[in-house]
Amino acid sequence: MKKIAATLIAFLSISAHTGLFSQTAAQAVAEATDPVYAKMEADLPTADSMAYALLETYNQDMASNDSVKAQLSFLMGTLELHKKRYRISYEYLEQALETELVRNKETARFKCLTNLAICQEQLGKVPEALGLYQQAVAVASSLKDQQAMADVSFNMGNLENEMGESDKAIALTSQALRSFEELADTLGVAVCHLNLGKFFTQKEDYEKGEWYTLKARELFEQLDNYSQLTSALINLARIEHLRKRHDRSNQLLQRVLDISRENHFDYNLAPTYTLLADNAITTGLDLAKAREYALEAIRLADTSGRRDVLEQGYLMLSRYYAKVNDFKNFDQALLDYDRARKETVALNARAAAEELNVIFNTKQLSSENRQLSRDVHLKNLQLLLLSLLLLLAIVTGSIIYRQHRRLQENLKTMFQMNLSLAYAGQGLQEELPDQEDVVPPTHAQQQETDQRLYRSIRNKIEQERLYLDPNLTIAEFARHFRLGSRRISTVIKEVGKTNFPGMVNELRVNEARRLLMEQGTSMSKAEIAAASGFSNSIYFNYCFKELTGFTPTDYLNMLQQQQEAPEGEADLE
């Protein structure tokens, strides 16, 4: 029977490689993607390395496993979206959308559609982006997800405004505003007011534009959201500029500069200086300041990578030179503007070419992987057939062997019976001693015996800290305990409701938790795993999460939060 069990294990291993148990790969990918998503916001280069290592590991599975393809394609699409490589992101997300998993799971389809829409929006394909957002709205409606519908309506409002459809933009943003108000989402309400202020200002309805923008400023101040507050202040300054109230506009812009410098918001500095230059040139009161503002806007736009503001800075500089009749520098400013515009076009073209090259190489690699996967699948099927034949031969041989052993036992029994009869016939048969009646223990007695034995087993492992030995097996422990492995296994299963490795891993995880509480970050996860008796960090992470519901990192973060929280605060959570 042991030989048959070993053969079955080998057969299952072969089956797994042939795709019969491909769900294992999908589960492994699902567990491995979570840390990548967690890293995307805080450490994008690390997330990039992790994601491409994962793609390389499971690239062949994408051809045969729908779930693996869906998960990896969406992961890579989201990663490339964070890296602002929108064409590559679109290709991966489109692959994810084609999978059966995403088509049948509405939440996944909604995420794919919204990310695809963002890609098209960033690539300047506004009508295509609107079409994708409309599909996303339909999915969100079927899910009855008001938050998702509000987010999509807000984005669609921005796109309609880009297409010059101000009335549609205002209607969609107002719809999103009502939804955010019902959801009590203060930030959502604030950004809707901010956009409505922009849209009404563009329609030259400065009264409504100012009302909505002031409301946005009030909400951002309540939320201490200084980044969005500066955007609201810039909009108010622009309204005051359009109303020709330049002093008031300059006051608002000065506050933007103070907040941006204090909080290191370099992104907003360049457009602020551009508007300050515009005010100075328009009034003509301090033209020297206008030149300084324009030059500072150009410098900041160049260092922060804001190519759009860089071009505006050169135009503003040319306006200044025209105002002071310095035509030589005026011509140079226009040449610089033209050079900046051409550089922007060239940079965009180079980035597009690089992305298209990556897409081509990815498709070529996918095609090669599909062919390789087909070849490997065919060879694995052949191997599986041979394994089945081998298994059949072993099972048949085992049956024949058992029948042979049974026949031998029967022959021995018959020989003993014949021998006894022969002695009985001659009066020479020895009298056998009477066997005492053996009374089997009751069920309650057996349970009590098993419980005592289980406590003895657990106490020995725990007190002698045998679980710290990563090579501890039930056979080795049985030698220590001087009891059969089968008996130990049965008692652990019946009383402890687990098996020997499960009991040992529970004690190891308890030891790891103790070390995390005492040592904190002074020991690495690998050191804690080794000190707890685990042979490798991956299995340690798996066991820790299985038994506690948390990864070691999350568990340590929770411990640190509890230690840092003021007394009594933890009870409020």
C-alpha cells in the first residue's frame, strides 16, 4: 500500500504540471499580487521589479489559465498606468477584459473599463474614453454602486468640458455632486464644486464660478487639504484677473505661493508665477516684476516637467518684451516658445515609439509562449499517459502480490490445522492455556486515554521546544516519545482536530508572535522565521497568515499602532 500511495503522489505531481490542477497557479498569483499593489503608491520601482518577476514566472500559464491571464494582465495594466505608459497599460487591460473571469465578474469589469478610459483620456482620445466610461456606468448601475457611479460621472464631466460641451459637463458634475452629498463624501463634494467653478468661469458666468469655487475653498480648508486648496485659490485668482481686479488676484496668488512653499507643492508654483506675470503685464504697473515672474515660471516648469506651463511662460515673456518694445528679445522669446513646443512634440513621439516597441516585443513573446505552451502541453499529455499505464501496472502487481501473500497465509493455517489433527489422533496434542477474556475499554475510557496521551505529546513538544527544529518529523518525534507514528497521528487527529505538522506550525507561529512583540523591527522576517523553527520565509508567511489572518508585516504594524496610540484610544476603534 505504501508503494501505491507513493505512486499516487507522483501521479498527482505530474497531473499538476499538465494543467489538471492549474488552479494552484491562479491561487499563487492571487497571493503574490497583493504585495505588488501595496507597493505601487509608496515604492513604484520595487513594485515594478516584483510585477515583472511575477510575469516572468507565470508567463506560460497565461496561455492556458484564464484566471492567471486575468490577474497578471490587470496587474501589469495597473502598474503601467502608474508609470504613465498609457499605451502599454491599455494593451494589458484589454487582454484582461477579454478573459472569461473579468467578463463574468462585474466588479473586475468595472475596474478594467475605468482604467481603460483613463488611458484613452491621457492619450487624448476623448470620445473613446467617454464610450468606455459609459460602459462603466452601466456596470456600476447593475452593481448599484453609487460611489462608483459618482466617480465616473465626475470624470465624464471633465471630458465633456474638454470637448467644449460645457452644459453636459455641468449636468454630469452636478449629478456627481448630488451623489457625493448623499454619500456624505466631503472631498467628493469639494472637487465637484471646484470643477463647477471652472466650468461656469469658462462660460463667463463669473458670479456662479466664484460661488462654487468659494464653496470648494471652504470645504478644502475644513479638510486641511492644502493641495486642492491651492487649486481653488488659483481659480479664484483667475476669476479676479478676468474681472480686472488684479490686486485681489495677486493677493490670492501670494497665498498660493506661501502654502506651496510651506508644503513643498512645486507642481502649483509654475502656473502661479505665470498668472502673476499676466497680472503685472496687463496692469503695466510693475513690468520689471512681470519679467521676473515669467522667468521664474519658466525655470519652475522646466524643473518640474510641466511642459504646458513652460510654453505659457515663454509666451508671457514675449508679451513682456512686446510691452517694453524690446523686439530683439521678443523674437528670442518666440523662438524659445517654438523650441519648447517642438521638444514637447518630440518627447511625446519618442515616448510613443518606445511604448509601441514594448507592445510589439510583448506580443511577439506572448506568441512564442503560446506555441511553447502547446508543445509542453502535448509532451505532458504523453507523460501523463505513460504515468497512467505505469500506475495501472503497479496496482495490478500489488493486487497479485496481496493475493499471493493471502494464499501463503492460508497454506500455513491449513498446515497447522493438519498438524494439530495429527497430534490429536495420536493423543500427543499439548493443551493450550486458557486465554483470559479481554474486556475492551469503553468509549469514554478510550477518549480519556487519548486526551491524556494528546496532552503528553503536546507538552513534550512545547516544554522541550522541539518545534524549533525545522527538520522535526512525526517519525523522529515517535522515537523521542517511544510510541508508534500511527498512534501519535491518530490521537492528534481525534483530539487536537489537526495533524502533526499543523500542531507544530501552531506552536511555531505562537513563538513568532512572541518574537514580534518582543523584538519588533530589530529582527528581520527571515530571522524570526528561522528562530521560530520555519525552514523558509515563504512557508512562514503562509502559515502565519493562515493561523492569524494577518501577514507578519501587518501583524507587526498593528502592534506598533497599539503601542503608539494614546491610552484609551484603542478601545474606540
